[in-house]
Amino acid sequence: MSEAAIRFIADAAIVLDRLGDRAAVAAIRAEVDRLAGGAATVVVAGERGSGKSALINAMLGRPGLLPAEGGTAVHLLVRHSAHPYAMIRTMAEPDGRAVPLDALADVAEATEIEVGLPDPLLRGLCLIDTPGTGGLDGGHSAITLATLGRADALLFVTRADSELTASELRFLAGAAERISTVAFVLTHTDRYPDWELVLDRNRRVLAAHAPHHAGAAWFPVGSRAAADAVTATGKRAARLRASAGIDPLTAALTARVGARARAIRMGNALAVTARAVHRHLGDTPPAPAVDPALLAERGRTLEKDQRLQLKRQMLALREDLLGLSRSADHQLIDRLPGEVAQRVHGLWLEQENWLRERIAELAEPVALELPGHLRALSPPSRSARPGGVLETVLPALGLGSFAAGAAGALAVGFLAPAAVGAGTILVLYERRRRTQETRLAQQDAVRYVNQVLAQVEVEFPVAAQEALRSSLDRLRALSAPTAGTAPVASAQVRGELSALSARFASVSASLAEPQGRPR
Ligand SMILES: Nc1nc2c(ncn2[C@@H]2O[C@H](COP(=O)(O)OP(=O)(O)OP(=O)(O)O)[C@@H](O)[C@H]2O)c(=O)[nH]1
Ligand SMILES: [Mg+2]
């Protein structure tokens, strides 16, 4: 399937280049680049100590890569790279700094960690390890939930020694609103021989309390056994490997999630190419027509919605953070700046998700102008919510980078306010914390939070509005009638274009065939 699609894209690019259509060739290049770098994003989430980091180590066959003792404090991304590397970002170094791969346990100050490895599994999948949810770490689960908005799949990790808890179910309910592809991993099967009973009970709990996830696949794994298999030899190694249950998990992820993400990206590349071919054949409208007045009107509504939505978000953040600092014990006060940063970051991500979806809705009329055979190309929606134009149609409109998550102004450093606040008030409550004056330390914590919030409340809406405006501008430019029509092709080139168009029909038909259910 993809062989034929790639040949079609390459042949079309040659003809379009001969026609001098630089814009089309550049657009195709961009989509093909996305194809090459296009691993599906899998978020690994679950309660503290459920075995997320150990699971990723087991999947990569590298025990000890991610620190599995002491807990994961920040989001950690593992992606494919020809040369192994590790990089951390800190408040002071938002652009990142290289660290040795074996020193990941010692980077307490990191706000984000990225690891690159030449592992074949990572060609199709990019894994995100997350800090454990549950307990007081509302910030962590907010940011993890927000991350799901742009991920391709969630691996939910839970231990084999007890059934799903109320707090796990709460997280899963939030997840169901954001992502449709969810698989469950039951860890510690090498330690608890009764894991099958727990697995059974968990299935029943989901059926009763989280029906949305009832049909999801479960993978029982023993990460310790997988780690032992790495150092064992001969039959013992094979036996440990088989009992660890890691291979079925990675195979399923690669086949279902990785392949589907590739199909979506291939669909985008094909759509962009075919659109250019058909434009030269004169059988697409010269420009997708959206009434500029309608676009302006809907843009204004969107700005109003955004203002309201931001106000609501700010109020919730204020309540959340002030509540947290008023009731904070010493331990939490220690972690407060990190918590604040996490929650503000979570808010940024939510805002970006919101914006991407609204823009996708706005772009839909443009998308509907695409010829039927292009629309049919749209692969199954990856979003839990209806629509699904995000990853599928936006790139075909030239908004690919937008859909890919580079939402321009929203990428502004969200950590700035927390870092600034930390410098001043923090010093104060640091001193009181040491003298054990909890109540005074709490008051300082409240002042600190107020100071950070004051800054966030000014900066956040400005950046969010800018992002919305620039997205609207791009959409307006896209739906404006293009100056001039496509250059007229010679009879010979027209023949080639027609042949390409015929090939496209069969390539797109094979791509639109069902890829298997992603559950
Ligand atoms: N025997 C056994 N031990 C495991 C397994 N998975 C994890 N562990 C151990 O359980 C402890 C917690 O594992 P982690 O991988 O750090 O758990 P986590 O979910 O990443 O924890 P946080 O980052 O704090 O949320 C570590 O001591 C692991 O070695 C497993 O499948 N079998
Ligand atoms: Mg961890």
C-alpha cells in the first residue's frame, strides 16, 4: 500500500516540478518530511509506583535507563535517534542542555527530559513517561491529561496486587474525553501469582464504572522478569522473556498505533499531492471558498469564546492553587514552585488543544470544498470527540505544522512566571519553612501563588489571543482566492497528469481500506 503511495507522490512531484509549481513541491516535501519523522506518540500514565518507568525500560530492553526508584518528577520523552543522547530543560535553560544517558537519576532540577535512542521500536513509536498521578499531585495529572489531547495512544499502567482504585477511575474518565486509543498494562505479574484474578476484576470494574474503556486490550507484564532476561542466557533468558509479556505489548502497539499514525500521515501526503495534480487538471475549485464575511464573524465568536474560556480557566487555577497553598504541609511547600509550574503548563496545553480544535472546526468548510475522493481519504478520527479534522484535513490545507502542535505563539515559555515568582517570595518562605513556622510559611506560599497568578493572568491571555489571531490570519489567507490560475500544461504533461490522477484513485482506495480496529 505505502509503496505505491510513495511512488505516486514521487512521480507527481517530478511532474509538478517540471510545471514549475514550486509551492506544491514545497508543500509535498513538508508532508513527506512529516512522514519520515512521524512516530506515533504513546503516553504512559498511571499512579505513582505503578511501574511506568520500569515498563519503558523493559520495552526498550534497557534495565536502568529511566530511573525506576525514587519516582519520575517530570515528563520524559523517548524518541528515535541514530545517536543516543539525553537532554534536559530547566527553568534557567529552557533551550536544554545535554546530559549523560546514565545520569538521568541525578537531574533533580529538570522540568523536561528528552532521550534519543537508535531502537527499532522507536521508529514507529515515541514514548512519554509521566510522573505518577494520584494523591496531591493534581498538577501532574492535569498536565498528563492535557498531553493526551495530542497523543495517539494512552498506555494506562496499573499494578497486579490490587484492583483499580477510585482515583485511577477518575483519571480514566478524564482520559476518555481526550483520547480514543487506550490500552491497559498490568505490571508486577512476576511478583503476584494471582494477577489473573486481579485482571478479571479490573475488567469487571471497567465494565461497571468506565464503560468507555471496557473493550480496551489488557497486557499483563513483569518488568523485573524482562530485566532479568537481559542478563540471563540460553533457555532461561527465553523463558523469562516469554513470561515477561513485553513482546506482545510492543508488537500490538507497533501494529495498531504505529501503523495507524503512519497511515494518517501518508493520507495527508497523498492528499496534498493529489490536490496539486488536480489543480493543474482544472478539476478542483481554484481556491477553497469560504465567505470572508462568514469567516470574520466566526472568528469574532471564537475570540469571545476564548475570553470566556480563559476567564473560567484562570478562576479555576486560582482556586486550585490558593487551596493548595493554604492547606500545604512542609512537604508540599517544598514542591510548590514545581506544582505551580506544572499546573500553568497544563493550562497552556489545554488552551492549545482548545485552539487547535476550534480552528479545525473553522477550517471544515474549507475542507468540504476538497473533491470527494480527497475527503474520503480522511482516515478514522484519532480524537475521541467527533470531528477528527485535526490531523487529517488541516495538513491538506497547508496547516500541517499547526496540527502537528507548533501552535506558534502558544509555544512561549510558560515557565517564566513561576520562575520569576520563585526568586522573590520563595526566599521568604524558605526561611520560615526551615524554622518550622508552618502557618507563616503557608501565608508566604499564598503570597507566592498570588504573585505568580498576577503575572500569568496578564501574560497568558495576551499570548493566547495572539495565537488565535495568527491562526485566523492563516486561515483567511488560505481561503482567499488565489491570484491567477494554474499555468496551462502542455498536452503531453496533461496526459501525465491524467495518468497520475487515475493512479491516485487506486492508491487512495487501497489506503482507505480498514486498517484494523485500534483498540
Ligand atoms: N517485580 C516487579 N517490579 C516492578 C515491576 N514494575 C515496576 N517494578 C518496581 O516497582 C517500583 C516502581 O516502579 P517505577 O517504574 O519507578 O514506577 P513508576 O510508575 O514509574 O513510578 P512514578 O514515576 O513514581 O510514578 C520499582 O522498584 C520497580 O523496580 C514489575 O513488573 N515487576
Ligand atoms: Mg516513573
